[in-house]
Amino acid sequence: MGRKNKLDYELHIEEAVFDVSREYEGAYREIPASRTAFLLVLGIAATIVTVVIFRIGFLSFIKGEFYEARASANMGYEINIPAHRAVIVDQFGEVLVQNASSFSVYVHIPTLFQGNEINTSLLNAVGRALEIPVSELEASIATIDFESESWALIAHGITAQEAIMLRQLDKSAIRIVDDFTREYIDGPIFAHIIGYTGDERGNRVKGVSGIEAYYDNEIKGDEGRRKFYEDALGELIDEQLVREPKASPPLELTIDKEFQTYFYNRLVEGLASLNRDSGIGIALDPRNGAVRALISLPSFDNNVFVNRALSQERALILQNTREPLFNRAVSGIYSPGSTIKPLVAIAALREGVVTPETQIFSAGTLSIPNPYVPESPSVFLDWKAHGWVDVVSALARSSNIYFYAAGGGLPQSVRDQDLTNGAFSIGGLGIDRLKQYWKTLGFGGKTGIDIPGEENSFLPDPELKEKLHNDIWRLGDTYNVSIGQGDLSITPLQLASFIASIGNRGMLFRPYLKKDSPPRALFDYRHWSESLEVVREGLEDAVLKSYGTAHSLSDLPFSIAGKTGSAQTNNNAKVNALFIGYAPSENPEIALLILVENAREGSLNTLPIAHDVLRWYYEHRMANDAVISNQ
């Protein structure tokens, strides 16, 4: 055999593999998977995809808001930004209330509390910076809902200097937010009209009293939201305005700022001259019920309730026994005294108890026989002997005896003594008809003025007296309420509305303070014109006639109609003085009420104030209008 070539012995891996595969070629072959296995795998895959899609949808749509809020809470938080409350202006656009820039302070609740203990060092630092006792801060913190709030408002209305001091403290625990406070122009003059605001949870401001409270929803605007972003260590990394706060448009009132300011100062001056401090002044427009001035003394500075720096002054107001926060004009209940006589006159004329010609003789006293003790008759006084008076002169002179007779009547034995002349109903009106007219002409209910706190009148009647005092109603009780004494008590605002309705010849309007409010008549008695004109003549004579109780107003440059009154209080130990009236008497533009508590000389103490207030109104409002209309 010949020698073989070396290459013949080389191993080629490709050939070896090929040979082996050929050797087993017949042992194995590919077989397709069964249909059942395929469907099983497909079903498992479809189930997994369905579960994933469902879970994604559940987390995105059903629980999306929850997780979004949770994620947001982990990275930041939001704080309310109160909108600037509406500027409040008078009927001429003069500003009564505006807003001043300030700041609010928030504290991080988790940082404030270390375990179950409060972080006293942080709280003390905040208290020192704001000059607020720690006890007050703790009281504020006690009202916080810890489950829903992680940041809590602890001080509102801080100054820029205080904000700078607070920013030097723990930045992760304190946030300073732009804010505002209310600024009341001439606070004490308008305090009982405007009221004031207070803080509400969540850096919200709400009206507490006056116009601020009554029109709170219109004044407060739409609050905004600011979001703060922090890193994992609690450091502030960014902030963003989520929603811009939107202020409300100015709120226009019917008040005349300049007139009210003069009226207020003149009433204060008049009270001071009597060594008194409590009184009321109201001015209405008889043509529609618009309130031009509303004053209650003593008053207060409403700025002390929105300025933390005036906390001591606030404490003095709250502790004052004269109750300066009490709005006497709408919430006070007073005996009207002789200012109720125009109502009695209207009722007596309409009911035929008297005619315009009926006269009753006033000798200064009226004695009513006592059937049980004949030697001790009941004696009722007039403030002076007037002689024969009819309804017009009785109003002008303010004769008590005339209105005793008109309201309660006269026993036959007394009438036989020639105390009456002309048609006269012996029985008088009686308490039931008096009460009916009280209610009809606005007493016994609220006027509906757009300010909180209005009170009702107190209207006595026989059943109530027997229930309260276990005593029967007597003729003397009817006599007393016929001249505005006894248990009859009404609010000054009701009385002012009543005299305004006589001035406009029979439209009892709801008093209102918001300028764009439509006038609303509470009662229309213009069809009583015959009786009304007689009463109006009596009120005019009270000024024009030398014997009229308001004759000192006769030198004013326009015509006045009015009625004075004195009401005994505190078991006759004190006397409240009143004046009600309107001008010009032919077609009035203003109706006025003045009340002086504990006056020294009765109704005389109101007339100098009324004189000056009416003169100011004529010179600054009516005379100017006359000049303009003639140009």
C-alpha cells in the first residue's frame, strides 16, 4: 500500500456533525403542538393582559384622584389665599372700608409636635416675634383638625417687619403667605353700620357683624390657592399659584359719608354737653327707605378687631359696661313717649273716635273715679294745662289728656263735667284697636333692614299682663300706652320708618343700606289721606306755632314737621328724650330721629341737635340741588 497523504487524516468538525445527524435522522422528527396547549397558553396571556389593563384603569380613573392627592401631599401642600374683600363705599363713592396689605403665618403641624409633645421652643419663638402669648397660640392650635391639615394658620394680619423676623426661624416649619387686613375709615363713626370681620379656619375671613356679616357672600370674593413644593428633607424648592384669588366689586351703600360724619360729631357734642354718652341718630329718605345715616352711641373703633396690635383696646371694648358693641338704633327697645301720638291720632280719626273738630279740655290733670275707694281717684297728668285742644293743636302742644281720652276714652261721669266738645266716642280706641294699628303701621315686627341684630317691639295687651303680672288690664294702662309710656316698647328704627311714612303720605318702606336694593313697601296706607293730612298739619304746627313743642326749629330755611317726646324709664328715675320729624314738610327728602338717653331736660335736649343736623342737610344737600336745578 502506498503511503497516505497527511491531509487525509485531518478531522473536519462540520463533516462529523453532519455524519452524526444523518445517523440519527430517522430517530427524531418535529411534531406540531396540540390545539389544546395553544389555547391554554393564549388564555393565560390574555388573562395577564386583561388584569394589567384593568389595574391600570382602576388606578388611573377610579383611584386616580386619591393617588394624585397622595403623591401631591408627599411632594407639596396647598394653602388658601383669601381674596381681597370688596371695598365698601357710600352713595357718592366715598370709601368707607378698604384693604391693607399684610401677611399670614402657617406652622407645620408635624414639626410643631415632637411625638406627643409640642415644640415649645418653636412656639415660644413665634410668640415672641408676634408678641402673642403662647396660651393664645396654643388655643388656636387646639382648634386644628390634625387629620386633614398638615399646615395650620396661627396668625393673620401680621406686618412686614414681623414676617421678616419669622422667616429667620425654622424655614421648614413656618410659611409666610401674602394676605390683607380690613381698614375701616373713621371706624367709630360707621362701626355699627359696617361691623367687622374675624378669622375662620383655613385662612378664611368672614364677616362678624354689620354689613360685613350681612353681605359676607357678596363681599368675600373667590379665594385662591398657592402650592408649595418641598424636597425629601422638607426644604422649600418651589411654589406655584394654583388659582388666582378674585376680589368682589365695590359694595355701594345708601349712606352719606359726609352727612353721617357731621351727624355723629354733633350728637357726640350734644351728649357731652349733658354729661351723657348714650344716644341714637337715624336719617332715612322717606321717598324709598334708603338709610342716609345710622348712629349708635357709645360707639367703638372696629379696627381693633382686625389689628392684632390693638388687642388691649379690644379688651377694653369687650369689658365696657356701656356696651359700645350694642347697636341701639336697630336692637334697642325703648318707650316712644309722645312720639307715638301721631299714630293714636290717625287711628282715632279713622275709627271715628274723634273728628278734626272734636275738642277735649286739659286742665293739667284728669281724675278718674275709683269705684272701690271713692275718696282716692286715679289722677293722670298732663305736662301743662292746655285748655281746649283739638287733634291738630293736641299734636302741636303734645297734650297728654287729649290722647288719654282718644286712646282709652272717658267714663260718663267725667264727660258730664264738660271735658269734651263735639263728637266723641266715650269708649276711645281701647287696647285692642290700638294694638291693631301698632301692628299695621310696623310695630311688633321687624322692618327687615339689611343688617344683623334687629329686634322686635314689645306690644302689651290684657292677656299678657295678666299672665306676666297676675293683674287685670285697667283703664290707666290704656292711658299710659296711648302716650307712649307703660309697657309699650319699640325700636328707634321702627319709629323712624313710621315718621318717614307720614312724611311721604302713607308708604311704609323697608329701610335698606345696599344702594342697588329695590325699594320695598311694607304697608301702603295712602288711602287714609283724610286722616293723614290732619295729622301732618299737627306736626307742622309743632314747629310753626309759638306753642308748638318743636318751635325752636322754625327759623330754619325750609319747612319742618316734627314731634318731640319724653319717655320715663327705670321706674321714672330717668327720662329719654326723642325727636322725630321730616323736611321739607311738603315733599320731604329726609326723615330724622334723635334719641338722648337719660336726658336732663326731656325732649328739649334733642332740639338743638336736630336744628343743626337739619341746617347742615339743607345747606350741603338741598340748597346745592336747588342751585343745580336752576342752572
